Amino acid sequence: MILPIITYPDKQLKLKSKEVTLFDEKLHTFLDDMYVTMIERNGIGLAAIQVANPIRALILCIPDDDGNQNKENILEIMNPVIHNPQGNLLYQEGCLSVPGFYEDIERYESLVLHYQNRFGEHCSLNATELLAIAIQHEIDHLEGKLFIEKLSYHRRKKFEKEYKKAQKEKK
Ligand code: Y12
Ligand code: CO
């Protein structure tokens, strides 16, 4: 089932998400729904709060070298914790909750992620480049943070003006 995505400035996006403790059928169905929602909207990452569920769950599906997103490459990540972040990288980010806006954001270049999968099993992965960027972007959602909060004062002001105008034109 495709779920509605909450968009900025909805206040729910500011919520701090709660730890996942039940790794049951309900969670599995929810993760499946997140996946079809993300793919239908051409996303590569989605956090549960973006579909109005404040739990510490996120999914990622990084395109392969040909730009294809294969379901086998999906990462379902619960209760993530970042270890050993290193380096810095500027990358142009976008967010399904901030439609139509993209901006260069500085993030760690590489990290080690500890998390639980849909069965509650403890896992870890090494991430670099786009995967590392997307992980940091999605974990920020779990903390109630959006990438636009990392913009400079002037860039943020410009964004607010442009975004409001675009929202008005949509109506
Ligand atoms: C770099 C860093 C972080 C990420 C996080 C995940 N973001 C996305 O997956 C964004 C997807 C996105 C897709 C859009 O296209 C459609 O909705 C069809 C889009 O355009 C509009 O909303 C108009 C914006 C963002 C990704 C990359
Ligand atoms: Co986002």
C-alpha cells in the first residue's frame, strides 16, 4: 500500500522517533509499504516519520552503476547508531518531504553503522559516499531534523521564500 508522505513544514517532521522493540508482522508490512511508497516517488531513502510513524526505522535503496534500484539491494534499518565517522563530503541532497529543493550539504564521508534488521538481528555495515550520506540524512529524520536546517542563514531565508512561492503555485 502506498502511504502519504508528510512534507515540510508539517510539525510531525520535528518529532524524535522512538526505538523499535517489536519486530513482528506489523513492522514487516509497514516496511513493505515504505518500500513501495519510496520507489513510486523515485526516492532512494525514506524514514518512518516521513509517513507519519515516529519509530526509529528507515529504508534505503541505492541505485547500482546503471542507475537501477534492485529490491535485493534494499537496506531496512532499525535503531541505527553511527560509529567511527570520518572525512567530509559535499553532496547535493534532496528529500521527499521537501519536494523540489536540492542543496549541497556537508556530511561525513564514511562511517560504520550498527543497526537491527526486520527480524531484530544485530547487523553492521561500512558505508562510504552516497550510502554514507543517505544514512546520515535519514538518521537526522529520526532526530526530527531536516537537511534544510544545515543551510546557512541566508540560504535558508532564500529557501523559505522559494518554497512558500512554489507551495502557493501548486494550489
Ligand atoms: C542524497 C542524500 C540524501 C538522500 C536521501 C533520500 N532522498 C530522496 O530519496 C529524495 C528523493 C526525491 C525525489 C523526487 O522526485 C519525485 O518526487 C518524483 C523529488 O522531486 C520532487 O519532489 C519534485 C525530490 C526528492 C538522497 C540523495
Ligand atoms: Co529526507
